[in-house]
Amino acid sequence: MQPKKRPNPRPGAAPTRLHKGQGPRRPVGVQALGPVRYEQLRRALHLLNATAEAR
């Protein structure tokens, strides 16, 4: 006997895919940036956030 299929939590929803071995997913607006430019942007935002919290 084969086990029954589990129902989808949301009908019509695409199954979620796990991105194993990859870094965090980039927001859609940042997809056009390459990995180097994305890393530069991420570091700059991190520095801005740190200076804003120091005030």
C-alpha cells in the first residue's frame, strides 16, 4: 500500500523550494545586481544602520 498524499496547506500554491548551500535570498529589486555589488550594498546598509543606532 502506498501512503496517502498530504494536502497542500493552500490549494493552488506552488511547493516551497529549499535553497541548500546558498546564501540568503536577495530581495526582488536587487536581483539585477551581481554578487559583488550586492555585498557592497549590504555592507553599506549595515554601516548606515550601525551609525544610526549609535546616535
